[in-house]
Amino acid sequence: MTRHARNCTAGAVYTYHEKKRDAAESGYGTNHQRISKDSVKSFDCCSLTLAPCRNPVITKDGYLFDKEAILQYIITKKTDYAKKLKAYERQKQAERSEEAEANALEEQKKLMKFIDTEKNIVTSKYATPSTSAGTSSISNMANGRQNDLPSFWVPSQCPSAKKTKVEKPDSTIYCPVSFQPIKAKDLIDVKFTLVQDPDDKKSLIVKENRYMCAVTHDILSNSVPCAVLRPTGDVVTMECVEKLIKKDMLHPLTNTKLKEKDIIPLQRGGTGYSQTNADLEGKEKRPALMS
């Protein structure tokens, strides 16, 4: 009888543990690895530059930007829209000119046909008919094409060449992260509260704990959900919002009345690789080991 040991090789069944061990040794299967915090944007960093914000502003969707970066983005998009709109207007003008030329050419053809018909009426029945109207020429200077470039070898003049049609550009500017409409006047200034630690002489950028809640003075980080109060731009924790602010809907620092839209949850984390820091898992597909 076959002995059953840890290194048994006489079994008739390819077990799950053997398959898992062979997959790990041979490089097959899917690797699971937790993404480190270096792959996640910090809560106080710009969503465009991924660097700590000097003049932080927030959109109504809760995405944080550096004011200089987001305004430069908006200006660039407006300049791009102006260029596309000019190209579209030039195309429409060219289409109107081509349509007018085509109509004029059609009228000229009708006139020539009428003149040839009148000539055929007055000629005798033995006279040879005019061949000027019925003949077709392969010259690129005939049929009103004398204004075109006569160099038939130019790619844009080939019969198979198709003109690229410019679509009418969209004047709406979209957020680079949420892809929702964004305007400069809708940006809200954000005011972070610095951590008061006289013993810490480090620079603000290298500090691990830089900001705290404006009300409870809890340390803010990626693991702490935060919100921005629209009237003043103060950053508070969501725990403070749920336990203190939403009871009376009053601003805890100014005692002004708040609305639901005045509490903007601050989006945490998110780079080009990971969207949020709630579920950080990346998968790399590899060939499967078939049994």
C-alpha cells in the first residue's frame, strides 16, 4: 500500500495544495500584493500636480486642486476651444464657398448645354454634331478644376483622399478627475488648520502630521474622512460633521446656518493607478496552470 506522506508523488489526484505550490514556483497564476501608501495621493495634495497644495481650492464634487494648477488647466482648455472653434468656422466658410462654386459650375454647364442645343438646331442634318459637350477629359485642368493644385501626386489631391471633417467643439470645460463641468467661479478656497507643535522644527512638507480638524483638533490623514465647510473653507472630520454639525446644522466656529450642500466631503487618495484608498488591490494576469 502506498504511503501517504508530505512529499507523496504516487497519488492519482492532483490536489489543490500541489497545484498552488507548483503555480507559486513556476510563475503561473495571479499575484496579489497590497499597494503601499507611496502609490496613493495624500489628502492635502493637488489632484493634478500630486504635490502639497500651496493655495488649495476644492470643487463641488470634493476634489482638491492647487489654485494655480487648476486655473492654468482651465485657461489651456479655453485656448484649445478657441483654436478648434476657429478651425470649425474656417471649415464652414470653405463649405459655403465650395457650395457656391458648385452651383455656379452647374449653372455654367446648363448654359453650355443650352447653347449646344441651339447650335444643333440651326445646323444641317449632314453637319457633324459638336463634340465639345459630350467629350470627357482626363486632364486635371478641365471641369472647373483649374483652380486646384495640378500636382496629382500630392496625397491630398488623390481621388481616394478624404478630407477630415472638424466637429463643432464643446465649450464646456470638464474636471480632469471627475469629468464633470467645472468653472473657475465655482472653486472654493480651502483653509487647513496647522498642527501646533512647538517642539517640531521640521519643514511643513516633511511633516507626517501637518493639519488637524478646525473644531476637534484631531490629526487629519488619508485614513480619516474629512469634509470642507463651504462658507469658510475650514476642514473638519466627518465624525465632527455627524456628531456635532448635523445636529443643529450650525457652523461650529461662526454659528451661521448651514445647508446640506455646504458640507463637501473631501475625496481622499487617488492617483493614475488607484482611485481611492478604500480598496487598494492590483492584479497582474499571468498564464494559468492547467491540470
